[in-house]
Amino acid sequence: MNDFQADFWGYYIGAIALVGIACCVWLLLGQRKMKAAAAGPVTDTGHVWDGDLRELNNPLPRWWMWMYLLACVFALGYLLLYPGLGFFQGLLGYSGEQSLAAQQRQVAEQLRPLYARFETMPIPQIADDPQGRQIGQRLFLNNCAQCHGADARGSKGFPNLADRDWLYGSAPDTIAQTIAQGRHGVMPPFGGQLDGETIDDLSNYVLSLSGLAADPLRKERGRSAFRANCVACHGADGTGNKFVGAPNLTDRVWLYGSARSTIVETITKGRDNQMPAHEHLLTPDQIRLLAAYVWGLTKPEPQ
């Protein structure tokens, strides 16, 4: 869609709309002149079906012509009042974005009494409240299940929210911040810096960090490559860094899978993951209820 953001395309679409309406009017008026000039017997086109069903060249009925002319007038009026002519917003100043925002504000106002009892309640307490969990689950299904699944266990490239592995930490306020502001995690590509042999060595060392089978010789050679290129984010011991969202490489939780070919692909091409911000879609009360539900999926067991 980014290819169609230039100003040219807006004017191009507007010109097509106006030319289309003008052509319809010209065609209809042309048919009206033909009717006025018609005299004598009706012309036979020569097309015959079923033995005696003939096609005649009759002028357009007057009611039909006026119906379509009025439709063209309606179209011009619509394009004058509402957006439709490229970047012209219309005399009424209507905006789909503003209309949606107004509807969201209206719905939020209607739901305010439902959320009132949770306004001052801490997120862990909301997670223990049956009604709070139920509301949070519905918010999750409507806004998060498309990526993380209805069971919150994620899929390839989308984190599992039902385990105890967190890229940025599992504190309730951190989860609420993630929902509100989103996250953008970037693993830079190393294909232009490291040769194939070094990347193979490095992939074997990464496998060994989580106890998976790895070539012993390549693993040892990959250790130095890891120290030179990866410790800034993943730490010297490979346990990751929650401040930048760098994953822990010593457990067996893999966002894209633990196959060596997948690890090689990640090192070579990098990864670019983005969790969209929801602060413009959900109210602060809804974000807290949703955070409570997500936190409750893996909340610490009572001691």
C-alpha cells in the first residue's frame, strides 16, 4: 500500500471518478438526441431468436434516461460533500478516522460504569477477581488472539504468553506498558559481516547453550564468535537482556524454532518483530484489565 501514498494517486482517482460521470452524462444526452431525431418505422437490427423474437433499435425510455441522469447528479453531490475526489475532504469535512474515534469514545463512555470498580484495584488483584479475569479474557480474544492464539500459546514468530519466559519481564506494569506502547524487537543481520563458516560455528554454539546437540569442534570455534558479536545483547552467558528484549538462549524456548537451519537464518538475515501499540485502541482501564489477564496466565504460584 505504500506505493500508492504519493499525491499523484489521489488526483488520479479523483480524475477517473469525474471523467466516468461525465462520460455517462454524455452518453445519456447523446441517446436523448437520437430519440428526438428518430422518425419513421423503428430500425430492425437483424437479430432474431426463437424464430420470431426480433431485436429492434428503440431509443432509450425517457424514465430510464432521467433515472441515470439523477444518479449522476447524486454522485456529483456526494463527491462534493464527502471525501472521494483524491485529497479533497468534502464540504462537510467528514472523516472516517474521526467517525471511528467518536464511536470509540461513545462506547468507552457507555462501558465506564463496568470498569469503575477496577480503577484503583492493583493488577494482581484484578487477576484474582472472577469478573476482572472474564473481561480481560474477552479483551484478549478480541485484540490479541489473532497473533498469540485463543489459548495465548502463540505460534512461530509470536511469543507464548502462557509459559514463564518473558522477553521484557513479567511485572504487571511491564505487561501493561507493552500492551499500551507496543514493542519493537530487532535482531540485526550478520550475513554481511560474518562468513558462512563462522555463522555455522556460531549456530552450533547457540545450540549448545540450551543443551541441544551440536558439533563439538564448531561449538568451540563459535564461542569466540559469540563473544565478539552477541554478548552486547544476549550477555556473556547467553541469558539475554530484558532491557532490550534480547531472548535467553540458554533455555529451550524458541520463537522461530530450534532447528540449526533456522538459527543460521536468524543470524544471517536477522529478525524484525513488532508488537503494535494499543493505547489508541483501548482505554487505560481496558489495558489494565487485559494486562491482568495476561499476567494471570503465568502469575507466580503462592509460596
